Amino acid sequence: MTDATGSRYEPAVEAALGKLDLDAKTRLLAGQDMWTLPALPEIGLTSLVMSDGPIGVRGVRWTADDPSVALPSPTALAATWDPALARRAGRLLAQEARRKGVHVLLAPTVNLHRSPLGGRHFEAYSEDPYLTGAIGTGYVLGVQDGGVGTTVKHFVANDAETDRFTVNNKIDARPLRELYLAPFEAIVTNARPWGIMTAYNQVNGATMTEHHHLVNEVLRGEWGFDGFNVSDWMAARDTKRAIEGGLDVAMPGPRTVYGEALAAAVRAGEVDETAVDAAVRNVLRLAARVGALEGAGPVVTAYPAPLDGDALAREVARRSFVLVRNEGALPLAPGGTVALLGAAARDARVLGGGSAQVFPDHTVSPLDGLTAALPSGTLTYAIGAEPSDELAPARQGFELRAVCRDAGGTVIGAGSLPNGQVQWIGDDLPEGVTYEKLHSIEITGTFTPRESGEHAFGTRGLGAFTLTVAGRTLYDGVQEMGDEADPFEAFFGAPLERGKVALTEGVPVEVSLLHPLDQEHAAPLPGVMFSFVHLGPRRDPDELIAEAAEAARAADTAVVVVATTERVESEGFDRADLKLPGRQDDLVRAVAAANPNTVVVVNAGSPVEMPWRDDVAAVLLSWFPGQEGGAALADVLLGAEEPGGRLPTTWPATLADAPVTEVTPTDGELHYTEGLFTGYRAWDRAGTTPAYPFGHGLGYTTWEYEALELTPEGATVRVRNTGSRPGRETVQLYVAPVDDRVERPARWLAGFASVEAGPGESAEAEIPLPKRAFEIWDEATGAWTAIPGTYEIRASRSLTDTRLRATLTVEGTD
Ligand code: BGC
């Protein structure tokens, strides 16, 4: 189904190119706004529309007015170890994209989990390049099956967020090839993606939007990539260097280094027009593939069967949950009582922050899911601990709208607001409103508290604000940018408290946040971004913990949901530590002391420290589980389904144990001094033991590995379900050189496959062993070369749980 070469489009592409003059060509290479390229009616080209990605399709509006399905986070998708499931997820996303008129999904993110401190760790798949490439391949194939393009991102080495616009990542050739480029290479080879996004950062001295070697020579030359190359948003800086470095499209617009600036550079003789033509060809080929170029039939003419978003979100979630510890507590015995504890059990965190944010039309929290699944009267709930004491965009109990006025105070338009965030980007303004006329925005409406007490209110964003609650003016002033602030402060910055008001449960009050616009505090992109933030009354933390412990003592089982917050894991900054925020560790300890049957559910996109992990009966990682997360959690806790996930990344016991803990550049440079030794490759070399190893995860049945047979293509592994219920097993193949002649990790993942079997039944996993598993990048010759010798092939349940071994002799490259 997926178009392999694009060559069938060359006649249509050449014909269209031949009709365009220089101005039209350069216009096509520049965003006309935040998300689209201009239409060129003279050649029958409609406007190409792009959208984030990766767990849904946000569309061209950054608001909840235009909802999208929200699947589990990328770490969760990788934890399924199932490229076929990733492909189905991709098909669902293509269906969402078509519904919203989107041609290109800005996903998947296939940077590596180099350090657990990476702020966008939740948005990438794994520490292992092979697993990342396999999941990314499934995802891209699925989206493209549905006739929608992808941009595999961020090419390359955008593995942390600190100084991401400028950092120069210094990486030796071997780790660059064997780790960071490897997933991109696998996806380009196996899924032929129609697009790629080049990263903000530099690699070895050249910024990625201008990287002639990695883009023109490696990606296009060696790997044969024939898609389009779009800059990350605002990453293109220099007209000549970008076009010569193989960047096709500069986003967003209308102010870019392409368009008029590119036409002028050609006219001045600074840039050769053939470079412009090459970029235009790539965009026209994309347009042809997605059906936006008249006369060139799209790649996909018959779409895959429609998918049910709720059902697939629930399936991916339960297949992604990783049961890392189970001392017989799960599945829960039927008929017992359950105390559900934790703020995230009620206000679930289903997705990560930043550009990966989408707005689902509903979410199922753990409390919703368990309430629906358990007999009435058997479930109690207590907050236990608040993960954050920061104000957050007003949500529960608020009914808000945004009112727009001109300079004379006349209302020129209004929009509904699902929460206290105004994020109007580009032309995404309420109907009838233009930037020329818009003078002020007021977030206004009512707030009906769900608890009595002191409620705090505040602002996030820059510029002038007047905040009024129940007739009292809490703030009237101007917020300036701090010294270290990011230009995206309004997105990622700290919310500021402006005052408290005592309110009564169930009694509505009027609220208003007025924000007059001015040039000095304008957003870095054309748009309006600010938030009305709120925090409900905080009770004494010790009292909350005592109340939760009491509830736990009274129930047969305690289920504690602990979580990170948007201020811990998000785009735009890295993490400072791996601790659970607030008093959540104390909560788990108190609950475990009150009830030996304590199950902890960890709602986080990346590793967190779990100092209590050996003192509880079970630990289940639920990642950011998407809109149906709570329903999937009920399925798994009650045993209707088994948890299917395996760790895509090693979970350290403490940050200090993690192999890479430095993500802050020095003098603008970040040296990847660990070379090949990241993730489990580093743990093996150091000989230290993490909390849970790569590939680890328990189901609800037991497996015996009966036979491992090497075949010319790979390996066949026979496993038997020795438990009493049906199950699914992820069989992992690791390769370990016996007599090593070059510096290499002690072992690495070379293949995997999942099988299902009923009680007592056996099943065979066929796992190909790619040639690349026995090769290294030879820095001297600049080529892949097989390392001859004897290798042990290990059929394993996880990196450290090997069940069967065989040996294989490999010949060298001639
Ligand atoms: C992110 C990209 C994203 C783009 C558009 C950038 O800040 O790095 O991943 O696709 O914004 O939202």
C-alpha cells in the first residue's frame, strides 16, 4: 500500500515545477501561517496542512474546541513492543487527520532516551535504537496506510531540552551511526516516510537545518530518502545555508528565511536556483502522495477499515502497562473492597505537555474506570497527597469564555474556553476578530467550587493583567519577562499567584482576567497566549496522608496512583530530578504500612525514583495512558486483561545511578562522552543493577522457554504457557559477542516477537536476525562492517532473564 519510491510521480512533479516562476517556488517553501503552505491554484495544488502529533491530531487550532483522540504516550506505545499495534495506532491517527483536513502529521519522535532527565523523554520511544526503529516503522506505515504523511523527528540528536535552540551536541561517528541515526535509518529504509523534521540543535558544529552532510549525503544520498524536509518550528535561521543544507520547508510563517528572502538570494546570485527546484520537487512529491496535487493520484485510494478510537486507546493502554513487581496482589481477588488513593486517581494525567498536547473530548480517570467496573459500595477514594502546590489553568468548576474588544471597548468577538488557557496561534482567532482590531481579551465567567476554603487565583504569561474574583481585584499590573525566561514563557513558564479568596462549596462566583495587548509583551509567534490559573484549598498534608492510610486499613486492597505533573515532564525544559513531586513518596509509605496489600500505579511518562518499591505488593507503570487510561487500568487490575508491557528503557533506582545525568551544555556544547554506552549498554559495562532492567515486565501467566533454533533467517523460539490463563509473551533476542575484538557493548537487542497461547499450549516466535546486528560503523573506512567471530544468541524474557542460548559464527565483511 505504501508508495516505495515516488518515481511514479516524477512526470507530474516535473510538469508542475515547469509552470512555476521563482516567486511561486520560493513561496511554496515557506509557511504561510503556523501550520500550512500556500495553495498554488495555477498548478492545481491545494494548501498542505500539518499538525502535531504524536498521540493525536491537534489540528490547526490549539484549543479544546476541536477535540482529537488521545492515545497513550510514545513511551507507552514502545512498551507494547508491538510494531503491528503501532501500525494500527498510525491508521487511527490518519483517520483523525483526514477528518480534520490534515495532510501531514508532525510525528513520530524517534530521538533516544539518552538520559532520564530529558524533558521530552515521554515523547520518545526507548533507549534502544532497534526498538525505537521498529516501533517508529510500524507507526509511519500505519499513518501512511491512511494516505497521510509523517515527519520523523527531530533529525537528529534532540535528546534533551536545555538550550535546545542552540546546543552543539558533540557526538563521535560510531555512536552517531549506531545509536542516534539508527532509528531514522531503519524507518527510512523500512517505511519510506514522506517527510522528516530537522531539529533545533547542532550536531558537531552545524545546525541541523543546515546540515549538508547528514541531510544531503547521509539521509538522501546513502539512505535514499525522497520525502520533504521541514524545519522544526522557528529553527531555520539562514536562507543560503538552509537551502544548501537540504532544508525544503521553513516553518512556521509568514516570517521565514524562505519566501521573498530566498527569491532575493537567487536573484542576487547567492543561491543557485537548482537548489530551490530540488526543494520544490520534494514538496510537490509530498503533495502528490497525499492527494493535494491535481492530476497526480494519491498513494492511497482505498482507506483501511475505520477504527474505533476509544477501543484502540484502551487496547494500547492495557498492552502498554508494565507490571514490574507483583507479590500475588494482582489481579485483584473478586469481591474485595478497594481504597483508591492519590490526586491523579481522580484528576488523571493522560498525556504529556508541550507541542504533544491534544484535547480529547473525554478522559477516563482511574476513579471513573474503577467506579464503573467494581460493584457499588466496594470502592472508597481519598486524595492522600497533592503532587503539586502550583496553580494550574482553571478547569474543574469553571465556565469560561474569552471576550475580545477593540480599542474603543466594543466587543468584536468571543470564543468558548474549556479551561483557563488562551492559546490562539496564527489566524486561530475567534470569528470576526483580527489582530489589527484586537485590543484586549477578557477571560470571564463563573466558578463553582467543589470544596469550601481559601482558593488561590493567578496569571501565567507576560504583559498587563487585571484579575477580579467575586468582586475583588486581586491584581492589576504588568508582568515582565524574568532574566532566564524562555520566549515561550506563556506556554511553559511558572504560574504566579495573585491572591486568595475564601469561597463556599457549590456557591458560584464571577471571575474575570482582563489582558490588554501591547507590542512589548507580544508572543514570539503571531498569537495570544496567557492563562487564568487556580489552586483549590490545600488541607494539611499530614492529615491527607493519615486519612488515606485510614481508608487503606479499612479495605482489602489499597491502590495508590502516583504521578508527575506538567511542570515536571514537558517540552521546553529538562527535569531537575526523578523524584515524585509533593508528598507522594510519604503517602505510599504510609499506605503500605497500613495495608500489606498495596498496589502502586505509576502515572508518569518517564522513570521516577520509587524508594518504597520493595515494600509494596505490586507496582504497575501506566505511563501517560491516553483518554481511556482509567478503563484500561480497571481491565488490568481486575484481571479482565493482563498487563502487556515490557520496559522500553531501564528504570534506575536513583538518578545518581543513571549512566547519563548531564544534559546542560558547557559553553554551548554538550559532549556525548559516554559514546556507545547509554541505557542498558552502560549499566552492563558499569556492572550496576537498576531498579528494573530493560525488557522487564510481568503478565498474569507463566512461561517456559522450550527450544531455540537458529535458522538462516534468524531464530525460532518455542515457548509454553505453563500457567492457568491465556497470555501473551514478548520473546526478546539479545546478541552477545563471545570473543570480542573491538570495543562493543556486552549485549544488545537484535530482535523480538510476541506470541499468544492458552494454558498448557505452546507457540513459536519467528524472529529475524538482521545483518546489522553483527556490524559496527567503522570510523576508518566510513562504512558498516561485520565483526567476525562467535556470538551467543540469547532468547530472553528481559535483558537479564535469559532462558535459552545458542551460538552463531559470523564471517567478516570482505
Ligand atoms: C517541537 C516540534 C513540534 C513543533 C510544532 C516544536 O517546538 O519541537 O516537535 O512539531 O514545535 O508544534
